[in-house]
Amino acid sequence: METMRMFGPTLARDLAALGRVHEGTSMESVLRGITTAVAVGVPGCAGGTAELRREERLMVAASHSDLITLVDREQALGEGPSAEAVATRRNVLVGDVLLDGRWPRYAAEAVRHGVRSALVLPITVDGATLVLGLYAVRAGALAGGSAEPLAALLTEQLTVALANISDYDDVLTDAAQLQEALAGRAVIDQAKGIIMHASGCSAEAAFDELRRLSQHHQVKVADLARLLVSEHQSKHGGAAPS
């Protein structure tokens, strides 16, 4: 309950929703969802960025396009709160970019993009690092004391989201493989029907002939069956006999 009071009432709900995968869910959509959730749910936060890194940046998302430009410029400059968070693995708070003298070139870019305060959290999830940036248009708008509970909340929800996305991808892969197997079986049955109709043999003998030909020509049985069915249909202008 303490964490909920520190953030807006919708933050935990919106982050939890990211773990419910559906058609169209991807890591990119989850990252975009995070940036939108923190921009709405963290008091004082006007926008967010999320960079997924392993050895190098893999993906970046932001609640506003200007913030992607800012983090790109920070990466090019090699200085700024995100760069320090990645290097030190620690949360980095910038109370006022105009008064903070650590990164003068970054400060100029931040002000140019309307940013006066920033909080960057490096969060380790599933062997990767999520660099979450929160940005405010007012100095002192982001409290450093909220960093730890926010990081804990995000780590919990992101772990769930990543696991669910992985499971969802596995299910889609299994479904695609099953559909391919069923389609291959159907075309093999059609090819067996063609051979049975032409030679008057049994289904078992027709399959043995398909397998013999596939081994002789070094092609898969299903591919040979598709070729046989296609040639039969082009000659006879109709479906293969069943």
C-alpha cells in the first residue's frame, strides 16, 4: 500500500496489464506500455524512455518521440544519466539539469528537449538490463526516494511479462508446426489417393511407393506429395482422388 501511495493509483494496474499477452504483443509493445504507464502513473513524470540492453542496446521505446531523440543524443555524446546508470548499475537522479554539472553537453540537450529533471533506473530482468528513464519538465519534480519501490514494482511485472511473451511465442510456434504437420499429412493422403487410383494398390503400398521415391530423389515425402498433387491437378483440372 505504501508503494501505491507513492505512485498514481493506475500504475500497478497498467504495469500488470503488460503481462497479459495477446495477438500483437511483443517486447516493443511492452516497452512502449512501460513508458506510457510511468508517464501517467508517477507523480511529476511527464515522459519516459525504456532501453533494453545486453552487451549493447537492443531496443528503445519512449512515450514521446522527442525523448527518443534525447536518449540517442546521450548515447552519441557518451555522457548523461542513462550512460552512468548502465556503467554503475545504480539509480541516477538529476534534480535540475541546469544546476547539475556532471554532464554539461547532455544538460544542454536535455534543456533543448524541455527536460529539467530526470531519474534513471537500471533494472536487471532475465539476463538483460532495462534502462528506464523518467523525465520531468520541472526541476525537483522526481523524488529519488521513489526509485527503489518503483524499480521493485517494475522488476516484478516485467519478469512476468517476459515469461508470458516467451510462453506465448512457444505456443504460436507449436501451433504453426502443428498446422504445417496437418497440412503435410493432408497432401500426403491426396498423393496416396492418386497412386492408389492409378495402380489399384492399397494405402500402405501407396505410402511405401511415396517413401521410396522420396528417398530416391532425396526430397521430403510431403514435398514429393505436393509435387504429385500439383501435377495431377494441372493435368486433370480438379482435386486429387481421396
